[in-house]
Amino acid sequence: MNLVIVTDAWEPQVNGVVRTLKHTRSQLERMGYQVSMLTPEGFRTLPCPGYKSIPLAIFPYRKVSKTLSSLNPDAIHIATEGPLGIAARRWCLKNKRLFTSSYHTQFPEYLKLRLPIPLWLSYAWFRHFHRPAVRTLVPTASQQQRLEQHGFKDVVVWGRGVDMAIFKPGNPVTLDLPRPIFVNMGRVAVEKNIEAFLELKLPGSKLVIGDGPDLHMLQKKYPNVQFVGAKFGTELARWLNACDVFVFPSQTDTFGLVLLEAMACGLPIAAYPVTGPADIVQHGVTGMLNHDLHTAALQALDINRQNCIDYASQQSWENCSEVFAAYMHDNNNASELPNALGTP
């Protein structure tokens, strides 16, 4: 089968969406699928307002149309709702081609944090965007339920995995910091609610791995926190292995791929009981979920690290990609899904 995955999120961006798509493509190719990625590479772009590191394609429809017509794929998956995703959706509707979509990020909640846009209005637009999709793939059951409550249809779960060849216990970097060491990693931005972690009065040390638009501001505001910048691959795993608890303050993530990566290194999780952590973290076994993040962080110190490793080892990218591939075959079943294209 010849697949095309359309995504506005791609390298040089560093986030869970990019890692998910790269792992999925790699696994699909191992399974014998031919996978083409339609990304901002090769398009004229402008930096995303507020996120200079995120390039957005400018007026991409003509090139997207030409590319999709040339590839004539058996299945099309639209992974993001940006300019490329909008252009691909338009082409599919114009040419009466079925497609699947995925909902990776709680953008309505993100937008509300930055702009005075009511949630109902944002959700109306995203519901409109995903309505023609044969299936809309989300990473967790709780996110599926959330979207269904907002009127989304044909929402299905497509989970996530972790690369245990990279994220595994052992070989920590040497840190000359007071113990215990509480760590957070990911994009350093307001929507990640990172200040809820930085404000905690915890024993030992706090460490942040990652980059983002708020990094320099937070470095100045919290001089006692260790900000070490972005780390990747085995180096990232070594930093995680040097810490004691992974604190995840986000309340707007649909999954939180970093949770699996931290657990694979043996780190127990401290998080709020919200979408993402509530689906991944086994309370009292692989971490602690509490509306009081301070309490969760302290209690997580008593979690057996081996529990975390054992759980993460069961979450493979191979299994996740098999689920993804099964949904891609829906693109060929137009006769069984007469209302799939819906209203543009």
C-alpha cells in the first residue's frame, strides 16, 4: 500500500508529534508499506507567531495538489490542522478522496492560554476540520471521550510507544546536585504549565530538559532551577537516568510521550489526574496522580523504579503502527462508508 502522511509538524521541530510520526513511518516501512511524507520541507515558510522554530507553509495548495495527484496514494492521513493539513483536506474533498486525520494537540486549550478565543469557537473549527475524515485518531481513551463530548464523530484510539533501545536504565550523567532530583522535559512554553513545577517547594533539586519560547524568561525568574537545554537520543536517556522523579505539570497534553520515555528509564511520574497522565500512569504503581502536584512529587519517590520500566517495555511502536495501518485501510472502503466525506 502507498501511503501519504501530511503534517505541518516536522523537523527541525522537537516534539511528541514529530517523534510519533517518524517512528510510525519507520515501522510502516518495515511492514512493507510505501510511505511518503508531505511536510514543510520544500515549501516557502514563515515562522509561526510565538514559535519562531516552527515553520508554516505559505499558500501551499497548488504544490500539495500537484504532489498528491502525482503520488496517487492508496491512503492519505492528515496529521495536523495547519496550512498543509488544510490544503490536503481541500484536495481530498475536491477529488472525492477519503482520508483519515489525527488530533495530537489540544489546540483550543492552547489558544485560550494565549488569546481571548472562547473554547466553543475553537472546538467548532476543529470539529469542522475533522468532520469529513473517515476516522479521527487520538492517542488515549480519555481524549476520545473529550472530543466526542464536543461533538466529534468517528473518533478512534491510536496509542503511542517508546524506543526501549534508547530509553532504558543505566549509564547516567554525573550530576553534582542535592538529591532527590525532580526533572521535567519537553517544550518550555506556557501551555505546558511548567511554572506549576518550578514553583513547588521540593527538597533536593529541580532540573528542566528542553527548549522553547519561554526558556530565557524562566531561567531569569527561577535561578535556582537547573535548565540544561534540549537533549536527544541516548544523551537524553542518560540525563533522565540521573534523576529521581519525573514531574509532568501539563494539563493540556493529549498523551505526553515523554511520560513513557521517562518510565522506560525507571523514573516514576508525578502528575495531575488529567487526560494523558490518567491514561498512562498507573496510580501508586508507576507514579502518583494528584491535584496537589507537590504531594504527588513527594509520594512518587517511594515508587519502585522497576515497575516503571516493566510498564514502558510493553508499549512498542510496532504495535502502535499496526493499529495505525489498520485504520489506513479504511481509506479504501468508500462503499462501506457512504457518508465519510460529509460536508466540506
